[in-house]
Amino acid sequence: MADVRLVVGLGNPGPEYAETRHNLGFKVIEALDDALGIEVKKRKFGGLIGEGLYAGRKLILMKPLKLMNRSGEPVATAVGFYQLDPCDLMVITDDMALAPGRVRLRARGSAGGHNGLADIIEKLGTQEFPRCRVGVGQCPGPWAVDYVLGRPRPEEKPLLNEAIDRARDAVLCWLESGMEKTMNEFNRAQQ
């Protein structure tokens, strides 16, 4: 198939989840939508997608419409349809192991305790795909689910908004220049 890249932002569908920490992947897709003019509103593969061109390639932006922990099926369906190599997929997700506002990119790796990533790894049968993790900070108590499904505190919002923009820029860099350059530029910038 033609040169295609798929960028998937993880989140939970529905207005009750829209402004939660767990929906930062969706927020980055919305930032890419705004920057590129690719409307993410067509229902396909169990998600909302938008299609366009960027850096000489077909670009698919996707928000799975299943709950976060069941994101694997829509992602695997899209990967199969476009006959993508896993390295042509970028998954964007929130991450409690990173401070609010931090962004980290990896070319591959385990789910790191993130159930949405774990489901994608299981459904694809590989962990050899790029991901962009956006920090939401550590849960202050034992209730991680309540924390990620909660709304950020007012002092967190500017940091998270900056991270959304940085993640958007990192995805654009990946599309233009590949994963190694993107990791060097964006991971190093925050050390």
C-alpha cells in the first residue's frame, strides 16, 4: 500500500471523560487536527478518523471509540487495513510515571502499566511501535483510576497544555524526520 502513517491518541469516548487526565491522547489528536486541518470525525475501524497528507505521506489521525483499556481492536483493525508496519504507527497516551507536562518518546517497549497500551500490544502481537507519552504526574494516593479519570488541578492545566503542544510538534517531527531524530530532539530538550 502507499506510504501511510497512523497516529492514534488514546482516551475514553464520551463527554464525562473529555477533560480528564486520561484523555491527553485525544487532546493531542485534536491539536494535530487544528494544525493540519484534518477533521477527525469519520467513523471507521471502531474509531473516529481523519485523513490527509503530510510530509509527502498519507496521514490517518485516529481516536478509538472503545474505552481506553479496549483500544487494541480499533488500532489493530486500522493497522491491518492499511497493511502498516508497526513502525508506521504512533500511539499517544497519558503517563503517570512522568511529571505533568513532560513528554517522552520511545520507539518500542512494554506497556509500562498502561492498560490501553497493553491492549494494543496484545492485539498487534508486538510492542515494536513508537509511542509518545504525556506526563500527568503521580497519583497522590492509592486510587490511580480516580486520579487519571479526574480533571487536572488549575495549576496543572498550563503544564498539560504546553505538553499537548510539545507532543503535537513531536508527532510532526516524527512524520518529517523519523523516530531517532524526534527522540533526540524532544527527549533531550526536557532533561
